[in-house]
Amino acid sequence: MNDDTVAREQIDALRSEIDAIDCRIVKLLNERAVKALQIRELKPKVKLGLYDPKREEEIFTALARCNEGPLYADNLREIYEAILHVMKEL
């Protein structure tokens, strides 16, 4: 087997692993969305507004703390800003 074939097989295997990871991410995003919708339902009962910028900063801080790389904290913040934007639109 030549190097090109070995490399292609490794790429295919890694892509399969990425596909499986992506499916897990989607499942977790949907779980997160369910929890966010549950919180949205409860907020009016305790007179909280739907948007809480302080909570968003807490999320970003927690993400930076648990990040072990190779993503930078700024990368995670950008990803989560998009996630939070979508969650608000649910």
C-alpha cells in the first residue's frame, strides 16, 4: 500500500469520526434547546426578562474556563454567540 492510499484511508476514517461527533453535537444542541425553552417558560413566573446579558457573560466565562483547546476562547465565544442567537429565536 502506498503513502497516498494510507493517507486517504486515514482521512476517510477521521471524517467518519467527525460525522459521528457532529451527530452528537446536534443531539446536544437539541437537548440544550429543550432546556432553554423550559427556562423561557419559567421566566415570566419569576418576573425575569427573556434576554439576560449577565447570564450570557457567565456562559462565555464558563466556556473559557472549561476550554482545553485547541480552540481559542474567542473562537468558542463566536460559536456560542451564534448558538445563543438561534436559541433566542426558538
